[in-house]
Amino acid sequence: MAGVQKVRLNNLNINLKNALIIGIIIAKNSPRTVGSKKKNNESRGVTSFTVRDSEVDTINVDVWGSEYFVLTFYERFLVGDVVEITSPKICIKTGDNEAYRPQVTSPFYLSLNEGMSDVSIHAGDAFSMYLPLLHIPTKQCSGYYGLAEVLKLPDTSNNVYVDLLVVVKTVKPAKSIRTKTGVDMSVRGVEVIDNTTPASVNLDIFDIDTIQRADEWRPLESVLFIADARVSWRSRAVTVQVCARTVITHQPHTADAEALRLHIRNQSTTRGGEAAAWAAWSGERSCAASVAQIRDRVAGAAPFCASLHALLTHLDMDELDNLDNNPEESIRVRFADHTGELTARLPINVLEDTLGYSIQQLKAMPSDNRAAVRWAILLEQCTVKLGASPPRLIVLSLRRATQADPIPLY
């Protein structure tokens, strides 16, 4: 293109008027309407995205125009697209503008206005050289938080941002919610885990692009480096959120990411799954507690383990008929002592160890035999080991108490 000068991000300066920049989109922000001014009876809108053209260099880009233009632009270009940006306005970053956008290396940002600048998909031979850049985190991997540290953060009204290296545990379906201001919006929850605690943390996603990208994430296989996730406290439980500052790197090409993926894979193939992970993490840390004491601690956000001497008051064997023989599945049980009652999830492998029968054998039993097995432990004093990932309780081990088991004094 005549009069256009191709330039790399590390060579930008504010005197360039007709720059051509090629890079890969690594993050996007949802479009929004700004101000009250109207042009041709249309509201003015803005959206933004982040691009990189090397392992080091990144920059933010603002796109201004009519509300329709901005929405169309947002839907047209996706994370992972290699794009050509023609004739952007090169602006110097200011502190006010940078508080709510991804941290980048460039001292500048690009401003694009409808009708004055252009963005198109790059179709050149160099297309493939940009694709690996999508898997390089935008921040140093050495500074990320473990989920165990996140769960210990004190509740605060101030914004708290953390970098995370995690594995996807489950991807939940997107759902529609209504905000306090009456606006309908989509949200998707993703459970994430790491190697610092067996407790999972929920990642809330609100922007449509990332909600759609989550379709590609595979439980126990997809590793995410999340730069600047916002920490939130909901009903005393800690969650993290994708916000305007957040950049998510899927399957980052780092040694720590590969080590974490292998750790979670090995853990998932170990008999006992989640319960085994809790048991290995707890070691000797579990202490005797009453039902009331456990319920008080569950009201907090930090994970813990506890031993309980209580009566098993609910065990519905008919729930087994609805399971798919997946060892990670669980059924609901209830325990009671003189201080109250609580509900927990009993993993299938723990139930098998407790009753001495496999899930297949229990399903195949006549109803009378299954009832006899159930009553061998129901309404009996039991010794229970519990892992808590508030507000959830999981049974790590369960057996009928014997005379050798001391009854704790609370």
C-alpha cells in the first residue's frame, strides 16, 4: 500500500502517521457505549483489544466509532486472529487510561477511528510465525499466586488482582443473569485447580468472546495462565473473575505449565481422585471437630480437613442408579452429633471402600440385599474424615466406629 510504512511495535513513535502494524490478537474487551453525544442519531461506542508481534512486545488498541461499527468490529475479529492495523493514531499512555486494561510493554497505545484507520485479517506468508505468540504469557510466570494463597486473602472492598497458573477442572454452561441495574448479561463459570491445594476456585467469565473460547478448554488437560484476574468475595467464598485487565493464555509454553499439567493428570489417574488428593494434602493436619465447629469453619473461605465422630443419618442407595460408574461422582450423605447436622458429598470410591462392594455390585444387588448393606452403617456411630472447600464438604474416609475409637471431648 503506497505511503504506508510497516513497523514493529518496538519501533513505534508518535510521529508515525501511516504505520502498518501486523500482530496477533491475544485479548479483547467487550464494546460499550460512551458519552451522550450522537452522530446521525447513533450512539458512539468503543471497544479495545491487545496485540503482540513478538515474544516481548505487546500493545493495547482502542477502536472508536458508531455503536453498530464497534459491535460489528468486536464480532468480526477474534483472539488468535493475525491482523494488519493501518494508519492508527499512536498515543502516549497515561495512568488514568491504563488502570482498566491489560498490562503491556509498549509505552504507547493505538487509537483507531471509524473511517480513518483500518484493520484486516493478515493473509501473508508470515501468518504462521505469529501463532506461537498466542501461547506466551504476557507476564512473568514466576510471580503467579497459588490458589492456596488466593483462598487466604482477606476480604476487602478494594480491587485485588492476581496472576494464576491453573488447570481447568470443569467448564459449566453459560447462563443469563440480570444485574442490579437491570441489565441482562451472560456469565460462565469455570472451576480451576492447581498443585497448592486440592480445593478448586471458581473463575467467572462475563465477556462473550472468552465465554466462547471456553468451549475449547478440556477438563484436567487445559492449562491457563491468567494475568490480572480480579479476586471477588461472594457469600464469604473466594472467586476470581475475568475483567478488562485480564489476559488468558491457553496452554502456555512454559516449563511450569507442563509440570502442572502432568501433576494434575497423574493425580486424576490415581484411585480416589479428588478424595485421594485431599487425603495427601491433609496429612496429619486434620483435627477432631464437632458438627457445629465444622459448620462454623465452612462459613469462611479457607479449605481445611477435619475428623468427625458422628451418626450417619442419611444414605440413599437409590442415588447409585443415576450414576455413570464414574469414580469422580458422589452421593449426598448427612451426619449428626449433639451439636447439629451437616451434609457432605461421598465419592463413589470412598463408598466402595466403606461397604466393601464395587458400584457395579451394588447396582446389581436385589433391593433387599442393598437395604441390608445400607443398614449395616446407617444410624451407626462413624469415624469420618472430611475435606472442606467452602461451601462444599467431601468425605475422604468413612467407617463404622469401634470401641478403639476415642469419642472426642469438645
